[in-house]
Amino acid sequence: SGAGSDGVLVTGTGTLDAVGGLQVSGATGNAVFVSGGIADIDGASLTDSLGTGVSVTGGTATLGDVTISGAQVAGVNVSGGSLSAGADLEVLASVRNGIQVSGGSVDLAGSSVADAGLSGIFLSGTCSAALDGLSVQGSGDYGIYCDGGVADPATSEVTLDPCVVDADGTSGLGDFELVNGCEVAWSC
């Protein structure tokens, strides 16, 4: 609790299998940082990190029954590797974006994001996102903001899978903003 930069660090070919009771509070960096290997976290409370709740730059992370609250940067940040989570992932009151993805892939089917200071979900760079059943509420900017980085959708590096998203209309600038080539087969 509060010691060191990152609360939990998974690198190289390491494996973390945390089932029930993982608590990280007040990390001066990220609560959980995955740069390689495999992190399987089922049952965790990650609160008030000065960085990100869960940061994935490589490797594979799977989250189940995880609550992330009060992260100063983002609840979840994925810039490489992959992250999957289901209905038991809650990201609450992140100071900036709830979940930001700039690389790699995420499957957030059924997860929920509430009260992010900026966007609930922010997609950019070279990434793939499956968001079906995602719930986004009360974001300061957009519920989902997706920037494909180019004017021609055919050359965009962002893939947003067709999805159904429960956005309750309480996001400051709107529920969805898809720009610069970010599009889906049909609207979320």
C-alpha cells in the first residue's frame, strides 16, 4: 500500500495469478503494470494510484471482479499487448480517461466506466477494441472518443468492433465521437 512506484509489476515471461483479495492503494506509479508475461487478476481493488490503475504495454492481462477507482492518469491504459475483462470490471472516477487504448487489443464486453474526468473510453493509435455491452456514464467529455488518425477509414489503424454500448446521455460533450477514419460496421 503506497510503497514504491508500481504496486504490482509483471515483466518478461513472468506470470501473476492473483485470485481474491488483491488490494493496491496509493501507488505512486501504476497499481498494476504489465509489460510482458501473463497477469490473471480475479478479485481486486485498485485505488488512488498516482498513475494508472492497470497499465498494459505488452503481454496479456485478464481482469475479473476488479474495481479501479480514483486513478490520476487513467483507470486502464493499454499501449501494447492485450487486455480482456468482463462484466466484473468497474472503472470509477478516473481523473483523466476511464480507459485509454493506443495500441494492442482490448475486449471490454460488459465492463463499466463511470465519472471519468475526460472520456470514458479513448481509442487512438494502432489498436483493436471490442466494447459490446459496455456501460459508460457521467464522463466529463465523451462517453467514447475514437480517433483513427487518418481521414480515410480504409487506412485507419484503429479497429472498433461493432458493439452495443449503454451510454446514458450524461457525458459532457456527448456519448460518441468517431473522428479521423474511426468507424464501425454500424453505429454503437
